[in-house]
Amino acid sequence: MAAVSIRDLDDQVKERLRIRAAEHGRSMEAEIRAILSAAVSEPVAATGLAQALLMRSGALGGLDLDLPARTTAPRAAHLGS
């Protein structure tokens, strides 16, 4: 097994790790191992901005926009000069 040493860890981060470890009933070292294992085992999907926004809004219950009714008929686009 490899050993990793982390220098200059903020005191507040260390305290939150200690609390989180206690909540899960394990040592800080075991908690950090679990966090790191979870972070690297989750597949990272390459998503674009639109896909990321859809996933985010879906997790919040979707997105429902009130669109105003059309008042004029659609017209053809003029692409000439």
C-alpha cells in the first residue's frame, strides 16, 4: 500500500474531516481513504454545458418555463443580401 502525506492542510478542513469521520464511526485516516476512493472511482462523463444544465435542473425537479403565446405568424428567414 502507498502512503500519502498532505502538507499545509487548513485547520478548519482537518476539523471537518475529524467530525465527518466521527459521524461515520471511523478514524480520520479511514475517512480520508473512503473520500479519496469514492472521488476516483466515480466515472467522469464528458458533458457539454447544455447537458450539465439539463442534469442540474432535472435534479431540482426539472425546468418549467412559462412561454408567452405567439401574437404573429412565423415568417421565413431572409438570408440574402
